[in-house]
Amino acid sequence: MAADIPLSLGRGMTVPELARRYRVGQHTVRTWIRSGLIAAVNTASPLARPRWVVTAESLAAFEARRRAETPAQHVPRRRRQTQLIDYYPD
């Protein structure tokens, strides 16, 4: 994916860092976390707003799931055979 922002081994990545890494909005990253696509840890105190941190392992799992695969061979579509009814046979 994006290799311009390094991921240190001891520290995870925050929502703004992930948004810059994937060139999406912060709201999109929070939606990925909320839906379970990326596993994140809330490092905020219990009564504060959530501060999500994504670990290197969960980020690697997310990127492995989102990796593009080679497309399958294109199979040409078959045309439907028309059923001709001869109402006036010779």
C-alpha cells in the first residue's frame, strides 16, 4: 500500500496517520474500525473521547485482506438462442 509513512514496531498508528497513509478521510478510518475491518485499541481514559491506535499486526491483517488479486479470465457471454415459432408453415 502506502510506504511513505513508516510503522514503528513498538507504537501503533493513530486515525490521522492511517488517513494520510491510505489517502482517505478520518471518518472513513473510524468507520473501518467501527465495522471491524481494522482491529484497534482505545487508549483514552474511560470517560474521554475514544483515541484509537491500530497495531502493526492488525494493520498487516487489514492489508492482506484488501490486497488486489489478479482478475479471472474473461469468459465471453453466450447469446440467448431465440425461439422462433413458425406460425405459418409452408
